[in-house]
Amino acid sequence: MVSRVMRRVRCRLSWFLLLAVPAGHLCAAEVVDDLGNVHHIQEPVDRIISLAPHLTEILFALGAGDRIVGTVHYADYPPAAKAIPRVGDAFNVSVESVVASKPDIVLAWSTGGSSRSIDQIRSMDIPVYMNEPGDIAQFLDGVERIGAAIGESEAAVTLTTRFRLRLKEIGSSDRHTRVFFQISDQSLYTVNGEHLIGHAIRHCGGQNVFEDIQPTVPQVSKEAVLSAQPDLILITQLPGAKESEWFEEWRRYPGVIDRVEGIDPNLISRAGPRLLQGIERVCGMMSETGAAEH
């Protein structure tokens, strides 16, 4: 990992060696974000705003947590993230707070952000890197692009290489466990095969019972779930939280549903480094369900 001091030294050496080149262009890294926008980021990148919890997690994993000068509510991991000043939430960003923080770059989530706020930030000539991890491969590619944007390419490649190696170890195509993933403990919402969670289920060799339904996060009925006859139901549940009424409700149908389990939504729905833990747990619960059937 290259320290901030070393990045400054490298930048200054470039200036002395290339006096004929305008100083403003000496240390600009060209980076393409997930939406295809081209950015010329001036190095070193010392002040970063993160507008999504998963982006904050990525920055910490790349060793850049101490460079985050602002983030959003619910950016609570690692614990050090809780001390970072807040500039709003995903849908209500204080543009004034962002500008006052004087960031070198802003990292934003396309799906879970405020396009109006992002446009306003861009109008201030602040680079806004857009992140949109549609599947596991895109998530990993995005981590590497973020690493390049903030001068941490080596750390990013190390992280993604380890992630990919572990994915190969836990992936399987012979389980065929039928899975219903419930993302709400009130109304019945699930994900289809296009969602990141849907890709995780597929990687583990499972069959999402609502693979082809639209939209990406559809509302379904109890009758539709029972008719789909899932082997395993996964319900998002924070660690230590009391089981919702749905756990008991689904367990009333042992002849239809084999197993009902909770899973931490921050592991499986946040496109950050802990996604690997979430995929491991999904694969593990599917393996246990399959073993119990035989």
C-alpha cells in the first residue's frame, strides 16, 4: 500500500522531472466509473466523501478510512466509521456540507442515491465517481476502479484477488436448493435473479424461486411463496434481533418448506468486502439444507 507521503513525493518528483508539462496535469489519474463516466483525478487524493455505507466499508478495507471527511447515516462499519461526520443520508445529501468538506473526490451509489444532489455537487467541479455493482463480478471490478481513483490500486487488487479465490472454493453448481429470500419482515418483498443477492444464490448453486419475476425487488404474496415450494427461506435479520413473526409463520409448513433461517442484511445486501461472508453463509445454509434432505 502506498502511503500518502510517498504519493506526494512521487507527485513532486514528476514535477521536477517534467517541467515542460503543465503542473495541473502531472498527477491526474484517468479513471472510468461504473456508469462509463471518465474522471481525471488529481493526486494525491487526501479528502474523500462517501455517499453509501458499502462505499465507506470499501474505503476502510483499502486503507483509506482516515481520508474520509464525510459519509452518510447507516455507515456504521467498521466501528471507526461511526466517528466520521455525516453529510446526510442516501436520498437527502447536504450539498453545502459536502462542498464545505473540500473533497478531492465524492464516491456515490447510482441506485441508492439522490441524482439531484449529485448533479449539484458536480456543478461545483467536484469529481463524483458513480458506483453500481450489478453482480459479483461488477462489484469486484468496481473495487479495483475505486482503488485506482484514490491511489490504492495495489490494496484493491489484493482484496479482489483474495475474494475471487475464496469464491471459487465455496461456489457449487450441484446443490439445486430452491431458495426464497425475504428482505422485509413486514410486507413480503424479495429479489429476482438480476439483484446482487440473486447472483449470490446462483453462485452457491441455488435456484431463486422468483428468479425471473420483475421488477428487481418485487412484492409477492404468501400464496405465491408456498406455491413455489422453497427448500430454504432466508429472512434478513440483524444480529441479536428478535425473530419476526414470519419465522414462526413459515415454520407452520414443514411439508412445504424445509428450513427457515435469518441472515444479516449488512453482509449480503451491502456491496462491500463483507459480501464474501454473506455469500459464505448462504452457501453454507444451502449445503446444510441439502444434506438434511438426503
